[in-house]
Amino acid sequence: MGVDLFAKAGLHQAEAVLRAHGVDAFFRAAAERTGDSHVVIDGRKVLMAGSHDYLGLSTHPRVVEAAVQAVRRWGTTVSGSRPLSGSLVLHAELEERLAAFLGQEAATLTNSGFQANLALSALIGRDDLVFADARNHASLVDAARLGWGRVRRYRDLGQLRAQLAAAPAGTGRLILTDGVFSMDGDAADLHGLRALADEHGGTLVVDAAHDLGVLGERGRGLVEHCGLDDRVDLISVTLSKSLASIGGALAGPAANVNYLRANARPILYSVAVPPASAAAALAALEVVEAEPERRRRLWELAEGLHNGLRGLGFDTRPSTTPIVPVRFADMAAAGAFWAALFEAGVFTNLVGPPAAGTAMLRLTLTANHDETHLATVLEACDRAARRLGVPRVPDIPEVALTR
């Protein structure tokens, strides 16, 4: 007898658990977005405290106008892949600007951040080994699976050191890591990873999805923050967060980038980034450089959210970034808290296994928020905890942020 392929575990099972408790948290469609970081869902205006539009640029007039003008000039899509009919001077300009911004020799675009990471599979031959952080984003997990080599997952530098030391001589050794981990909000130890890569002849690739525009003196990410601009083999980025668009890119030494441009199927066989998206990302890059006060405001609000929640007895560790996790015993408890916040007019992200190791709410304030919005979120969390009898943790130390 065969097995029902649609009866496996997944998000639908978590949804079933939540709906049994009267919670409908996923795929909630917003009817309207406003520039002050609110959305309208089911006819109610709620504060969006779960967006990764970190710098608040998706509604910036300069970014919006750039997208509009690109549609008028080039239409809605190029309807082709980059090697063939899908290349525009706009794409080449964005690649050049991204490389310069990141302090790298070259960059190549993909049509999403997920696709940028999948393109890394072209590096992994049959005799190669992939060493992947156990908390990596699903796109890096899938990239490792798509490659022909064997995968080793590590939980800390000690385990990685032992795995690298045990690797057979003559094997390629690819180390894959998120810069900032999307669920826990803490940053990878890039200095330690670079040292191990150098010691064992490894190649280091960093996914900067959640640190581009956020970390570093100029917003170039964790690589800049660590002073390793010329020490990584590739940086993977998404345009959908701080750059207020859709798409992805890989940046690094020209030889490395050109290898992937010529060999990675997600680049060769996917339609190019739409003109509006490329133009929006270009404009967003200009704003990132021209308005550093947005990054400062983001970090001020992140510090206020972390320490405000810790003062209320919510443990947001290990995060040291604007991604603020609050953990719960199970999905039912997390769902009840999510629903209480939604009822109070605050929308957050409810996540659990397999995306996260445990049930949690993931909160983020952006540069479009202000101190009033911060106070609203903290008050809603306090009231929800009182109403639901959520256990508190006393005397949690204030957070020391990565910035």
C-alpha cells in the first residue's frame, strides 16, 4: 500500500492545533497598509509588530516613486532569465551598486533571497562536505540538500572544529551560516568561523538577510560590523527586508560570483527581478546611505522593546538584535498570547517547529515606529500576560545589543 503524501506533518497540523483553541494566526490577509506601520485586517486597524521592513522603506516616497517610474519605462516584467532576454541596464546598475555598498568586487541578482541561497548548491560536488549551523534558515538547509555532497550540522564552534578536523583530506569544505539568526535574533561568531575556515581550508558563506541595512557603521551588515569585508568568500542577501523590495543577490570576489552566474540553476533558469523591484532596491540603497538616522531609531526601539519586555518578566535571550523572541511552553500557549495581542490591536509573528525549536512570538519594531508604538506593544503584552496567567521571569538583565 502507498502512503498519503499529503498526510505528513507540517504547518497545517500547527494550524489545526491553534484553531482547536480558537486561534487563526496564519495567512491573515491585510486589506490595507499605512505608512505609520499599521495594517487593516478584518476591518480592524492593528499595529504591525512583526514586519522585517526594518528601516521602514517600503512606503518611503522615494522608493515608491522609483518603482512606479520603472513600471512606466520597462513594464511589469522582463519575462526571461538573465543570461537570455531578461537583462536590463537596471539589473547591472543594481548589481554594481550592491557590490560597492557591501565592499565586494561583484554581485549577481536572483529573484528572491531564497533563490540566492539555493544557488549555493552549485558549489557542492560529490566529494565535498557542507558544514551548516543547526539554526540556519530553511533556504540554506535546502541549498545543502540540493548539493551532491554530505552535510554536517554543527551547534557551536567546538563541534564545528571537531567536524572539520575529521574531514578527509582533499575534500571541499563549505561553511554556511546566517549572519543574524532569523528566529533567535542573535549573531553568528564570524571571527570564530573565519578562523576555523582558514585553519581547515574551508569556504565561508554568510547569509546577511537580517543584518543588511541593520548592522555595521554604514549598514553593510554583520560582515562590516566584524571588520571582515574582505575575508568572506560570499555574502548572500535578500532585497525584501531593509531594501524594501523583492529579490536577492550574491556578492563577493568576482571569480566566485562569476562561477555561480555561469553554473547555478536558480540563476540560469529563473526569470529576472522585475523592473519595479530592481528600481525600488536601488532607491532604498540610496536612502540607507543618506538617512542613517533610520538605523539609529531602529536600534533605539529595539533596545526599548527588549528591555521593556525583560522588565515585565519576558526573557528575550539570546537575541541581541531587533528580532525579539518571546518563548512559550507550547503552540497552544503561544497561540493564546498571539490572539490576546491581536485583540488588543497588535499583530505579531507566531512561529513554532520546524521553523523554530520551540513555540514563540517574534516581535519587531521598525524605523517607522515611535515611542508611542513601543508603549502600546509593551502595555498589550503586560495585559495579555496578566489575563492569561503567563509565568514571568524576575530580574532578567538588560540586553547588550550587537550594534
